[in-house]
Amino acid sequence: MGSHGDHRVDVPSEGLYTKDAATIARVMARKGVSPKGLGSAIRMIQFFINRAGKGLSPARRRELERAKRILQTRHNKIRTAQ
């Protein structure tokens, strides 16, 4: 098995969503985790928030929303620069 033609997608490590916003954003922004770009990373975090529902503590929800804002800022900078 060579890397020729491999399109490997890394799964975010277990416990990622318990980390700080900057770490979550950094990991989710990697091409291996979000091969379709930052928009995909933002949607994955939102999906996690939606699935966790009321079981998500307010503090954890704020940290995840902060990670989304970090990614949205990066995404907007990239789009503006193009």
C-alpha cells in the first residue's frame, strides 16, 4: 500500500472536545481532519454541540463556540485574501 491515491482522513482524537478552544481549533483545522477546509471543521464542531444537547455544560458549550469563532475568523481571513 503506497501513499499514491491515499486520501486518509484523521479522526479527531478521543477527548479533543474537552480541550481548550485554541487546541480544538488547531486540530480541527488540519487537512487530515477536515480535508474540505475550515467550513467542514466548523460544521463538525456544531454537529458535536447539537448531538451533546443538554448534556453539555454551559462552560464546555462556551469553549466549543469559542473554537468555532477562531475557525470562522481564519476562514473569513482566507476568503477575504482571495
